Amino acid sequence: MYTNSSPLEARISRAILKASLRDWINISQSDIVIVGAGPAGLTAGKYLAEKGFRVVIFERRLSFGGGIGGGGMLFHKIVVDEKALPILKDFGIKYEVDEEEKLYVVTAAELMAKLASAAIDAGAKIIHGVHVEDVIIRFSPLRIEGVAIQWNAVVLSGLHVDPMFVYSKAVVDATGHNAEILKIVARKVPQTGLQVFTESSAYAEEGERLVVEKTGRVLPGLYVAGMAVAALHRIPRMGPIFSSMLLSGKRVAEVIAEDLKSL
């Protein structure tokens, strides 16, 4: 039997493994898988977890925030417009008012940190270093019911290692410009008829509007938020204004919550 007199090195490993495996056993059958811990994914994670759903957010990097961290061309600020102010208030994010430009200026580091902290406090799990390489699919009727995952370190090393599965009622592609999950489905499940392109050139006002408008269900069980919406619908890019990313995250949470009422 192991005791507290065991070497510290052994106790460190056991404590990490026991707690991690408890989490993974629960994660293996989740309500919602969000792929990408950027602004849309983290916003969706908070609002869904607050509604009582079991939410896991997979992020292949060892950080979160997506495109927030770079600010605007490495200047440490980003902006939102007035439509995103209720979300900033929900997350406790401070902002400066630029009366002349009619915009609200946010510090990138604070936005990243508080989006993640609020999602975690609401009950969402954020797991770093995880690459989503495939989806789980069902037919008759066609539906996406989870993901196949691998450690990103394994992917980067070029090793062939079989993935493991996480079952869920909904999968959200919040992977940003690359729309990685949508592209997997388009390539591997041709009967969906799904086509994914890339965002169009910059037109910030139109991009901000259309990303939120087009956020939502793509297929039964598969949803899209954030810049992945722009890739799907050839929507113009908008640069370092993040109103639509936050609003898209909230919108996809509302759509999923409504859809899951019937399941």
C-alpha cells in the first residue's frame, strides 16, 4: 500500500494521474465539445456551462485566446463595438471608450485571461495540447456525435498512434481561419455536401455583421462559431475588432441550448 511516507516524486505523479484520469473519464462522454480556445470558443464555453451542460474545450496549443494575443499588429490592444459591451460586462472585462472613433478598447491580455477564467469558473474544462483529427458520425439520420482526439505532440512528431474518442451531443468548430473540423467533415463525409473555402478580403463592417448572422448549426450535431464561420461562407475578414467573435460565441451557445432541448 502507498503511504504519505512514499517518496515525494512518486506522490507527485500519483496525484497528477489520479486527478487527470478522473477528469478524462468524465470528459469521455460530454454534452458539448468545443474545438478551439479562442474568443468564440471560450465565450461559448462559459454560456453553455452556465446552462448546466458538460463542456470540454480542446486546444492544440499550450495556451488560449486564439488571435487575441497578437493584438493589432503586436500592439497590445484590440477593439469591440457597443454590441459586445454586455458580454464584456458578463466576463468582468474592463474597456476604454474612444469617443472619437466610437469604439471600445480592450487590453488583449486581460481579454484572453478573463474569457478563459470565466469559462473555467462556469464549469467548462479546457484541455491543452489536444489535436482533433476526426469526428464521430452516425447515419440514418446523419449526425455528428463527437470527436477523435490525439495529443498534438504525437501529431507534431509524425508518429502513427491511434486516437481515442470523446462522445458528445454537439461539436463546435471554433478553430478560427482554418475551419479544421468543417474541413475534416467536408473531406471525409462527402454525402454531407459540405464545402469550405476561406474568408474574403477585409471589409470589417460586413465581416462583423455576417459572422454573427451565419453562426450556428451546419449539420445535425455540428456547429460553427468565430472565424470558422467566415471560412465556411467566404465572409470578409475584419482584423483586430473582436465584437463578432464574442457575439458569435454567445450565439452558438444559444442555438445549441435550444437544439439540445429536443434530445
